[in-house]
Amino acid sequence: MTNFRIGHGYDVHALGEGLRLVLGGVEIAHEKGCIAHSDGDVLVHAICDALLGAAALGDIGKHFPDTSAEFKGIDSLILLRRVVELLGKEGYKVGNIDSTIAMQRPKLRPHIDLMRERIAEAAGVAVEQVSVKATTTERLGFEGEEKGVSATAVCLITKI
């Protein structure tokens, strides 16, 4: 067995008027937010899926189904903490996380440092182990048309 594993995660949510926009554990002022069962944090959801996938533990829907009242409106950083606990039970710890958010508006650069801090705290790692990037899609696709937001994440986990 190898001492490290790599995982990839992807999530997408539609945007709706008058909803909260939470990305990377940070609430961002915007006229639209994610339509979701939880807080709709696509970035943290993609990170959870990457970590779970690296350990071959399934996906976020398996562990935190959107049919459960327990997870209605839940802060996704709580889910990330639980994923890290699951990894620990399997003998793994987070090595690093690299992620990207695709969204036309609002500009996310002013929020990225705080996102990195919140994700690092929830994952139990140093800020230097967490990368968050943001991009527009040059007005192409559902992100560019401001109908939705997507996020991807890649992570490395290592044996404890």
C-alpha cells in the first residue's frame, strides 16, 4: 500500500436570487446565492469529495445525504471537519488541498485569504497547505451566464 493518495472533487450549484452566498466558509455579499440543502458551499463540498475520494470512502452525498434533516442548512465546514475525522479513522491526514472556484461575479480575490484560513482550520492543517483560486469563464457556460457556480479540488492525503 502507498503512503499517499490523491483525490479529485467537483461540485456545482445553481444560483438563486436572495439566497446567501457562502464559499470557502465565508459569506459574501451578493444578490444571488446557492440553491442547496446545506449552506451550498460548493468549494468546501468539492474539497470534501476530493478527500473522501482519495481515501476511497465514497462521496459527500453518501456520508451527508441531502435527504436528511440533520444536514438542512448545515455549515459545510462542519462537514469538512467530519470528513477529516473519517480520514483519521482510516489512518490518513491531509497533506494539501488545491482548489478552484468558477464564477463570473462577484470578484472573489478579496475573500480568498479568509477562505484559506477557514478551510485550513476545519481541515486541521496550516494555511500554507491550502490553495484557493478563482476564475471567471469569460461569460461562457452556466457560470459565465451567472446561473451557477462550480468548484474543483485536488488533494493529497498521507498515512499517519
